[in-house]
Amino acid sequence: MSASLEPKISRTSSLNEKQDNVLLQSKIQNLIQNKDNNNLYKLLKKNKKSRTYYKKLKYDGIIYKIGQNLCIKADRRVDYVAKLIKIVKLVDTNDEIYPLIKVQWYYRKFELGDLPVTQLDYISENEVFKTNEYDYIEIESIVSLASILTYQEFDKLETMDDTTYFTRAGYINRAFQPPIDQWTTTCICEKPPNPDLKYIQCEVCQGWCHLKCVDLTREKAKKLLNFVCPKCQQ
Ligand SMILES: [Zn+2]
Ligand SMILES: [Zn+2]
């Protein structure tokens, strides 16, 4: 009795396995089509063949390591910035391989759309803010390494390329940390400095002033031999 049941059970289970696999494959195809890598990771990390702990990866001849900062392209944009958190090799039941990386996003100025215009004035095109937002993305999204400096380091640069950024705050749960009113300020207007704007340095206090705050044009500023800010003139 039990002997005659055995083949029946095994036939049923292999049929189920096949059905499961067809279902899984269609799920995978759907996720890939929708570029839903976060759910692709959730689905395939359970597979014993999937591996999620690599320290580095080689892509396009360059070695990238966990913890490094990257320039990322996505949705036709080539200028996102993120930290490399994890390198994973996902494997499905057909032994198809899906390499992905987990990144922690830095926001750039163009991603801070809901900020008041007055605050956007303080923020540089080369500034980034570390967020608590993570995604799994394709390795092909990597453009290059990015270097993220402090404001002081960035300010001293003589030349820079479009992979060089600076940071002076995080953007956690869509709020600056530290808040903007605690950022170091400059000029008589006491606003946070933005390296994209034109400043002139005071001979006395070495502080920087916006040209427009001290009624100077670029031409006038160039001709000035020494500038003393309104505070030091008092
Ligand atoms: Zn000013
Ligand atoms: Zn001064």
C-alpha cells in the first residue's frame, strides 16, 4: 500500500515544483521589467546559491569597494551620488545570475525640490547630503567613483571635476541634520556660504562677503586692491 503511494507523491511534488518554477520565473521577469530590484532581492536572497557578502567588485576595469562613494546614472540622469553598501549575486532556480549592488543615496540640490527658494540659495551644485534611503540597483548604473570632501577641503580646491562633491549636513527623513540654522555662516547677511556664488575676502577679518551684499560688481571687485568688510570698517 505504502509502496504504491510513493511514486504518486513524488510525481505530484515534481509537478508542483515545475509550476512553482514557472510562477517564480514570471515573477522575476515582471520585477526585472519594472526595474523593481528591491523586491527582486527579497525574492531571490532566499535561494541557497545567492550570495550577499562581497567586499569588492570589478566593473568596466575598475575595482569598487564597500564603503566607497559612487557617481550613478539612472533614468537617463548621470549625476546621482551614493555610497556602496553591499554587493550581491542573486541566483534563481534556473541558475540565472542577477548581480546587484545596495546603495545609500546622497541627495543633490536638484533632489531637494520641496525646499524654500531662500534655502536653495545656500546650496551648491556640488553639494551632497547623506540620506537614510537605500536601494538595490544594477551594477551597470555605476559611472565612476565620487569623492566627497568637507566644505573646508572643497573650498581650498584649485581645480575639480564633476565627480568631486562636498558635504556639510545629512538629509535624514527629509530634514537637514544639523538643521540649516546651525550651519556655519559668512558675510554680513550671515547666511551659509555657497561656493557657486561670488564672494570677496575682507583684508582684516579674512571673512567672505557676497558681492551683492557689499554693493560690488565683479568688475569693481577685480579692480579693488584691498577690501575691508562693513563690519571691520565700523
Ligand atoms: Zn551676504
Ligand atoms: Zn572684515
